[in-house]
Amino acid sequence: DVTVTTAELEQEFKRREEKARIEFVAVTPASVQSSVSSTPAEVEEYFKKNRAVYMAPEKRSFQYMVIDDAKLASRVQISRQEVERYYNENKDRFRVQDRVHATHILFKTTDKTPDEIKKIEAKAQDVLKQVRAGKDFAALAKANSEDTGSGQKGGDIGWVTRTQTLPEFEQKAFSMKPGEISDLVKTQVGFHIIKALEREQARLRPFEEVQPTIREELTKDRVEVEKSRLLDAARAAASRHVQNLEDAGREVGLPVSTVARMERGKPIPEVAVTPALGEALFSALKGTVVGPVQMAGKSMIAVVTEIVPTRQAELAEVTERAKNDCNLAKARDAAEARAKQLAERARALGDLKKAAKEFKLEAKTSELFTREGSIPGLGSAAIVREAFTAPSHSILGPVIAGSDRVAYQVVEHAPADMAQFAKQRTTIHDQLLGNQQNEAWEIFRQELRERLKRQGKIKIYQDRVDRFVAANRG
């Protein structure tokens, strides 16, 4: 039977809740990097030891054709007669309904008692007085309107046509002149203060007014038709001339460009490389047609002509990277050595701050923290776990905190607040019990396995296990 005693619960509570405070000094690789340099021989040696890290990425060569919407549009000619014919055949598109551009302030009354509604109406009347006194309508709407859609836009609801708003709102809004402010208008949702901004009577927009829009639409339609035709022709030609896309380009009248041994994500002339394009180019087989791939205002058809697979890089290809990595490794070693010197000097002085000052480094003081907590500027408290067992004023380290090396001094210990034990008792009990049950089950499982092996009821084919592990390692 697995049980957890009160003594064990109290011990675990104390372990979790006791706190420590430290002073610490971080020695960063950056702080010593200026004094670090690597010779070509050192870089070569570092590269050889870490060669597996340096891989030359897959590269691809391809030829491609680009169809540019803007260039197609520049060649499209739309006559005035075509625009007029479209206008005359589609006049219903250009009829404007009776509409008003309005702004309002809403005071909601839904689900309110009669007494509450009276108070809301009194507030609305007060705001109306402020509007009539010349106060900024938009500012009052932002401060008072309960219409979440328009309130923060100064009450502006944009252009509305008949039947788009509540009947009482519509009746008032469509009877007002631009600039006019209504009295309180009561609808099923509340009280409104309405201001008319603009008004348009139902009308047919004249040809000259809509001619630019029609011309733009007709041009766009013509471009889409021509682009579709050209894409079909270009892909068909590319399929016939995968060995040399320039023959396909001459056939359809499109220029052909070449990219040699490009890495994924690198720029392509005339083209904005999108994730879709990169995926298409780097997933296609050699000699296959890619596309058309659509981008912003452009379409691309390509043929992959060469694939250079990922391989082990040569030093000449990654010299600068290897040099930087070598310098960083040396800087980390230098930071480690400097941190050790700092800690030794601090122990000799009995004072980390004084030692830090001699080394021209900054000492920081943490807040009180628990074992499971974190320390701003340092990270997890697990890095300095010895702070909880070492005597106060002990100087410890250096320890590793990311790429930094840290020396620290214990400032104080704060015992757990036993007044809080009762609140956490159940949680701690359940966690400890679960841990002990898991441990007991694991011990039982191991003992049972060993007993069954001795009885010959389990046979382990270790050679097969070893082969499986080796085949799946890494």
C-alpha cells in the first residue's frame, strides 16, 4: 500500500515554497568577442571537427516565362463605343437608390425596467442638449453611444438605403436635410440622436461619371481572357519544349529567363517569390513543367533543368560562417575562463560585487524566488539550484545560462510560509501519491519482467533489438 505521511507533505511544501535571493554576474561571449580572433588553420580545424553541421542546401536551375497583367493591360484598347454599349445594356447597375449618409448616438433600452428607461431617456436628452449647444457630435458618440459597430467611428453608419434600418429610424433619417440633427428617436432598441450628413435621391448615374469604372472593368475582363489563352498556350508549348524553353517562348511570344543553381527562398528576377512558388519549384522533378503559378499581378511557367541535392559543404563554401562559429566557440571558452577568474576573486574577497567592479562587470540582485520560479535576466531558477542548499553569502559558479557563464552569491534564504500549507496540502498529497504509485508500479514491472525471464517465459532477441535501434538512430 502506498501512503504519504504528514511529515512528507510538510517536507515537500517547504521544498517548494522556500525562497532564496542572489546577486549574480553574467559573463557573455559578446563581452569578450572583440578580443577573440581565429586563424585560418583554427577555422579549418573547427570545420573538420564540426563538419556534419555544414550542409550545402539543395539548389535548382530552371527556365521560366512570366505573364505580366500590367503589360497585357497596356496592350488592351477599349473604344468609347464599347464602353457606351456596356452602359446602355447594363443601366440597372448604375442606378442609385434613395439613400442617406447618417451618424447617430444610441442609448439602449432593451431589457430595461420602466424606471431605468426614464433615466436613460434623461441621459439622452442631456447629450442632445450638448449636441445642440455645438459640442462635437463624433466625440459625444464615442463617449456615449452603445452601438458597438459605429460608436468608435464617431457614430458614422455610412450610406443606408430604405429598409436597411429600423422603421422609425428610417422615417426620420430620410426626412432630414444634410447637417440637420433630430430630436430623440425611439425605436425597439432604444433612443437615437440622428445627424444627417449627406443625401442622394434615386437617380441613374450619367455615362461620363461611370465611364472610367466601366473601362477599367472591361480592360480587366479582356486581360483575364487574354491571360487565360496565353497561359494555356504557354504551358502546352513548354510541355513540347521541356529541353529548351526558349523554343516555347518564341512560339508564344514570351521572353524566357534562366536561373542557375538557386537556393530555396532566394529572389528571382521579375518575380516575387511566394511560398507557393518556392514549393512548386522545389518539389517538381527535373524536366517537368511547373505552373502556371499565380502571384500578385503575374503568372509564371517554368521548367526545372537541374537539381543539385543537399550535400556536405566544403570549407570554401562556408568559410565565413565557420569563422564566425569558431570565434563564437572561442568567445564562449573565454567567457568560461573569465567567469571562473571572477568567481575565484569573489571568493578571495568574500564579496561578488567588489570582484565584479574590478572586472568592470555589472552585478545584479534578484528578487526572492522559489526552486520552480524564474529570475529576470537569468532564466530558470534551476540554473542556481545550489542557492537553496548553500549557506548565505556563499559564492557559487560559474554556471551555464544559455550562452552566458554566471557567478553568483547567496544573499538570503526565506523559509516557506507554513500558514499556506493547508491550502496546498491536498494538491501536494495527490501529486506525491501519484509519483509514488508510478514508482511502485515501475519496480513491480521490472521485477515481474526479470522473474519471467528467469522462468523462460520471456525471451529477448537482443541482436534484433540492437539492429532495430541502429537502423532508427538519429
